[in-house]
Amino acid sequence: MVDVLNKISQKTSFKFFYDQSTLRKVPPVTIDVKDAGIQELLDVITEQTKLYFYRTDNTISISKTPPVIQKAITGNQNQQEKVVTGKITDEAGDPVIGANIIEKDVVSNGTVTDIDGNFSLKVKSNATITISYIGYVEQEILVGGTGVFSVLY
């Protein structure tokens, strides 16, 4: 599944945001389409895997929760939101490019770090964010009253 998403990313401007444990549990995907748009490709993947896709600009989040249920879960929350920003660097001080930042328990709300290791994400004021990157230990950070973070991986 990761290979399919990587191929789509390479041929388009879309980036995928997902929880790695979710993708480990899906069956292999077979796609046999030509000149298909992104929505057609995602529909074929949904049919085969029962994963659902949510697009925000050029980022596509992947969830096990169908859209109608997802709206019911997130639609009734009247909590205040805040924008969390930060920079993720490695032990040498170099930016970690493409690290995943997800609002914990809200798989459809996330982002990835840019070329400078920076990120920005709108979350509930009491949220916990999860930061993950291949080869590094996943980290969870309680947002609380802070809105700016510098994370050393």
C-alpha cells in the first residue's frame, strides 16, 4: 500500500498523511487504470481496503472511518482550537523533512514538516500531538497552553 501511495505522490503534487499501523493491516492493492484522476484512484483503493481519504489542498489524510461517521465524531465538538507551530530537528540540528504530525485520536487532522523541518497544525486546545518519522521513536506532546514547539528527534 505504501508503494502505491508513493507512486501517486511521485506522479502528482499530492502528499499522503497516515498512521503507519493502519496501513500495515490492509490487504495488497491492485490498480489497473489509465488516465485516471486522483479521485478515481482513491475510490479504487477504498473499494479494496476500506480506507477513506480526506483531501485538504495537496495533503490527503487516510482513515479507517467513513466520512459520515467521521463528521459525526468531529462535528459535535465545541472545544476551542489553536494553531500549533514548531520545528523538528535531529540530534545534529538538521531539519527533519517529512515528519508526520497528527492530532492524537483524530487521524484526519495532521500535517508533515516542510524542507526546513517546520510545521503548523490547527488542533483542539487540550490536544496531544503525535510526531513520527521512519527510524525515530514516536513522540507525543500535550499541547496545553503552549502553541510553539521545538522538537529534537
